[in-house]
Amino acid sequence: MDHSRSYLLHKPRNTARRKRKLAVALIALMLLVLTVVFSVNLLSSFRSIHNSADWARALRLQKGGDERVYLLYGIDCWGANPYVDRLLLLHHDTANQNVSLLYIPGNTLVKTEDNLPAPLGRLYHELEGPDFIDLVQKLTGIAVHHYVAIEYQGIMVMGDYLGGIDSELLRGGEEDGDILLPEELERLKGWELYRYFLTANFHEQPWEHLKRQQKVLAAIWKGMEQKKTWHWPKMVRVLSPHLETDLSWRELTALRDQFAEYDFDEMILLSLPGEEKVITGFHCWKPDKKSLKRTVRLLNEGYLVNPEDVQIEVLNGSGIDGLAAEVAALLEQEGFQVTRTGNADHFNYTETEAIALGKTVDKARAAALHLPGASVLHRREREASADVRVVIGSDFAENPDGS
């Protein structure tokens, strides 16, 4: 067969081009396969953290309106048994962008099924997840929509995995916290980080300790973010035995980003009301049910104000003798600070008014919650000596219980 010179010269060149195209296609296919394998591996790792059980999914369906409530709790070990060290209820009013935290000590006394008192945190190892969360809901009267549970052993594990946390990231103003940082260590690895996370100075208040713990968790998260993408499947597998939540990884990340700009000074901080008791040799926290009911009512109504932080002057606008003193006593019983009682500018008020004298009406709303039928008004007075002025109208004498 006769082949032209031109054909013989171009045939090898076309063959080389086809080989290059085939090689590129094979490389692209291999990269695609690796990407798929990596993505599947990463998603599988994330799913190990996400609790998708029916009861966990049902939490977010509970009535809440514009409110989202997150239960955060830390788990340590007492001997061989895990127990909950402390709990936080993060209450987010999405409509008004108000955030409050209710601190619950792990040794809070609750009643068991046998009607016997026991520390809430110690019951954790005896109960399934939904039963424990239900117990918290019964204690507080607040519906929980999401939860995040952290085992403190994970602090040690992640500290080692990340090669330690720079101690400078943990400094910053809290004198007690800085005292507890080992001066000789530039980076805190597993055990040192775990010990710093849990140890509280003898006169350190719970909120101060929580601020330090927040710094540790933020530093660990930052260390995770600095890892290369291909490290994430292994890193999440290392973390997964110590973290459980009903939130997906995307939701958890979004929640972290949402609250990253908040600090404790911008939140309303509430502690479970009660007193410390020694029972069978253990220090326990006995809740004050009446005060707790009032606190929860304020949260559920959206009036995120502590009555103890509100100064009120009560004026009689009805002309009925003794009515101002009666209302003042009622408000003081609820925890408000009554700074003055007296008469209004006239006695022809037919409706009771709670007048906000400061920048916002929140404190007036909190007071009005305890004055059936009261109207909430806002008349800012820069020189006012109280936060709220309550003017009692004749309607209160006619209907003191709001019926």
C-alpha cells in the first residue's frame, strides 16, 4: 500500500496527542473519584456528631414562636460514671435579637421517679438522652429546641491533636484566669488544657469561669479552622466521640458564627434561683421554685429583665387610701426595688400605667406583667431617679387580680 510522506510524518504526532488527552482524562477521573471519596468520608464524619433520632428531630418542632432555646451542657466523669457538670439554657428572641443565658448548676436538686431528691447532673448516666432533656424541661418549664453536649475529655483529646493551644489566646483581663495559666508553658496541650478548663479559683464566680471556658472552646475551634481541608475527616472522627447535638454541622457552624460577636456583657445573665444545701454530705443547689417560676415567666413572656434590677416609684392616681402602699408591697414581693411611694398629680386616673423613664420599655413591661390590665408607656426622663413610674388607677382597686 502506498502511504504518502505527509501521512507518515503526522501519524505519530496525532497518536501522541491522543495519549495526552487520555492521560488528562484519567487524571481528571482520578481527581473526581478522590473528591467523591473525600466528600463521602467527610459527610460520614459529620454525621457521627449529628443525632438524627426521632426524639432529637422532635425537639425543634416544640412551640417556640420567635424564640429558639438551646441547651448546652458539659459532661465529666465521677469515678466510672459520667455526670453533667453544668448546664446553660441559651434563650434567643429572634424577633428582638435579645439573648439571655440561664445558668443551672449540675448539682441542682430534682425529684426522681421515686420522688426522692437527687442532683440533676448525677442522674445523667442513669437516663437516656430524651429523658435527661425532658427532666431539664420539667425543672425549668422551658421548651428546649436544640441541644449540644460536650464531654470534657474531648478538650484533652483536641488539645493533643492540635499540638496545643497558645496560652496567649487564653489571656485577657480575668486576673483569676491568668493566675491559673502555667507561666512556663507557651502552649497548653491535652492535660494542661483540660485542667485549666475545669479548674476554678476559690473565689471565682460561675460566670467568670464560663468566660474562661468560652475562650478555650473558641481557641480549639480556631485551631480546627486552621487545619487543611484534607485533615478534616480525621479531625472530626477524633472529636465525634466527645460531641453530640441535634444540629447538623452546617447549623452548628452557623450558630457559632451567629454568636461569635456576642460576649457575656451583651447578654442577660440569669442564674437558677435557690440556695446551697448540704445533703448526705454533698453540697447541692436547692431551687427556689417561686423565684424560678417568676424568672421563667419573664423569659417566656419575652421580658428579659431581672426584677432586682428595676427601680420603681409607685404613685396613687386613684385617690383610694393605701393603694400605693399595697401595690408597692406586691412589687417588692416579686423582687422589684420600690424607691418611692406617693400621690400622682391628680386622682382621676381610671387605668393603671407603667411608664418607662429610661431608654427602653423593657423594665416597664416587666413591671406591668405583675399589674393586671396596666398600660405600658414610654416617657423618657434623663434626670429620673427610677427606671419605671407606676401610676395606680381606679381599675386596680376594682379588679386587683385582673379578672
